[in-house]
Amino acid sequence: MRTFVTTIMFALLAHTIPAWSASFDCSKASTDAEIAICNDPELSSLDELMGDIFSNLDKDGRYYKEIVESQREWIRTGRSLDTYDFKMRAEFLEFSSVLNSCSKGEKSRFKSCKKELKVQQSKCMEKENYTTLVMNRCGSSFNDVLQLVETFETNLWKKINSYDEETMVLFDKAYELWKEFLDADCRWQYSEYRDGTIRGQKWLNCSQAHYENRILLLNESNRFQGKDSFLEE
């Protein structure tokens, strides 16, 4: 962070855009979003944090391409210019970075990374002393990562097994029913606790459990027989 005097001088040169730290050059900010980020020191700091995490993602990680595309899509269409959204996205990238670095070579299966992810979840909630707000935010970020992984593993499974028409039909039918069940199962648990502050955690814990089980099932299916070379295409 620049000194106060330096910041003021730079702001005048940059046509009233302050030179808070950010993942881009604030003196060249041109879009409404970029200007808003540069004008808000907290948003700018979070933007810089995201930039650091993003630039240090392990390019050899299993989910690197999907994380990159997800972040680009968030910048294009998904971000809200508020602190909560930026914190949640920074936490999403922190979870993604841990998982991506863990998912390489012999450790490519999701179950090998569960311990690291649980440690990261504790760190995430500890930052703001386990308040309901931070628990819900960290849980939502982790849930978003699990959805990204589940989509990746589902698409990979379908690509590997595309030759088996009979199994593909059954798989697609089961997948639609699984999504309906996940929604229904988590809704009743949320409803049961709808008058309490723990209701968000109940829904998130339910969703995470379903996604984790689904990913583990896909990883344990009859596909790890050299067929994972599809990833290199």
C-alpha cells in the first residue's frame, strides 16, 4: 500500500482514480467495474489477493483449466461489486488452489485431497472467528468448488464411456434423478431448521456430502485403467 501523500499525488495524475493495490493497473482503469474496484481499498485489496492466487495456480493440476475458465466467467458476468462477493470468490480460489495442487499424478483422485480441503475450510472460517456469516460464506465457496469438480468428473466419465450406449442412457437418467434427489434431500433439512441461524449450514453440509459422495463414486468407477489419458488431449 502506498503512503498517503504518494496515493494522493498518484490519484491526481490518474484523474481521480486512487492507486490502491489491485490485480491490474489502476492508472489504466477504464470500465465501471475497474474504476469501482480502484476507488474501494477493501475491494482493491481482495482483487489483488485473487490475482496473486490465480497467478500462482499450479498449471499441472487436474482442474487448472476449469478454474481458469470459472474465474474468467465470474469476471465477465458473475461478480457483484461488494465485499461479501469478493471475499467469497477469494475463498473459492483458495479452495481451488489447494485442490488443484493436490490433484496431480498419483494423487489425482479426490479422496486423496479431502484432508487438505477440510484444513482449508477450518482456516477459512477461523479468519472471522467462526461467525455464522463466515461459516456460510466459506461453505458456499467450498460448495462451488465441489460443483466444479463434479461437473469435470462427470464430463470426463461420459467422454471415456461414450462408446457404451446402454450405460450412457442409464447414466444420464440416473444423473437427472440424482440432482432432483439432492435438491429435495437438502430442502427438507433446510426447512426443518428454517427458524434458526444454522439453517444455511444444514443446507450446505447436505449439499457438500452429496457432491463429495458423487465425486468419489465417479473416481472409483471402472475408468482408471490408463483411460485418464483423455486429460492430455
